[in-house]
Amino acid sequence: MKKYIKYIGLVILTATLFSCNKDSLNYPAGYVGISKITTYPIITVAGPAYVFLPKGGTYTDPGVSAKAGTATVKVVTTGLPNMSVAGVYTVTYTATNADGFSATGSRTVAVYATDATATGNDFSGNYARTTNASVAVWTKEAPGVYEVFNPGGAPGTVLTVIVFNPTGNTIFIPSQIAGGALTSSASESTVPGTPGTITKYSMEIVNPGYGTSVRTFVKQ
């Protein structure tokens, strides 16, 4: 008789365990256990990553949107450019879902003031740093405005900055967020030689990843 009672007790215990495991999967909608399921927002920035406009012009944002799954999420835009002041501006877009999780995107807007002595300049090309031959690549984007890749001539560094040439052969890096850090040049640099041409230039770059040395480059 005790043997049968033992078997019956085992069956009841097993059934109870399976019943508990099954019940534990009946989570409220949107939860796994006590953890709430959330869908992170994804921001899509339309148009170019860089916009170049003359001082006094009009900035029209190319557009941005955000989704959290299939739901549309509101986007808050900050850092719009002051079109009356030349400089490099970072327009930041932030989207926050219903659970408070955020995503961000950005766009760089360069507002330039280039006079007649620099408008026709074209400093595009490759420039090798004199100490290590690492190359900075200049690309003209607007009158007196250049995108410069690897401005510090540092091997393995992935950094692009905006360089202004506002007058004559004067060049400088206006204060800007580049590579996640504030970047600028310590002072304006005047390129020697014939107006409108560059064969050599020197610049001290202010960035957490660089030292304080003046870097000299020669056109290839």
C-alpha cells in the first residue's frame, strides 16, 4: 500500500511542476517575466551629411524621420545654423521612444564668408606631412570651403574636418565637432607662394587626439 501511495505522490508532484512551468510562460503582453520589451528608435537622416551655404543664405533642412518598429517617433532638432554668422554647425536630431530610450543623428552645416580674393582658389589635392609622409586629402566643396581628410597627417586616423579659406591664401579650421570631439586650429595660417595656389602649409590642430606641434604639409 505504501508503494502505491509513493507512486501517486510522484505523479502529483510531476504534474504540479509541469503546471507551474506552463503558467510561468503566461507573461503580460509586452513583457518577458518582469522585463518589459521595448523597441529602440531608429533615425533616418535624409540628404547629405554636409551642407555648404554662404553667409546670409537660407538653410532648409533636407529632412529626418524616426521609427520604433512600425511606430513613428517624434524627432527633436537642435543646433540649427545661425546664417548670419560664418562657422561650422552640427545639427543634431534626437528621437525618444515611449520607454525613454533615445537615438540620435546629425548633419554638419558650413556657413562660409569668402571674399573675392579667395573665391577662385582651388586647394584640392593631396598633401604629405613632412615628418612621416602621411597624406591629408583636400576636396573643395564651395568657394573657400574644403573637406579635409586626415588633417593632422596621423597614420591610421580617420578624421575629416571643414577648412575655411576666407581671404587670399589664409586657411584655418573653424571650431567644429569632428570625430566626436571639438576640433579647430590654434591660429590662422597664411600659405606662402603665389595667391590662389598652395605648395606648402603649416597648421597646429586643436583636438584631443593630437599634440601641440605645428604640422607642415607639402603638396604631392
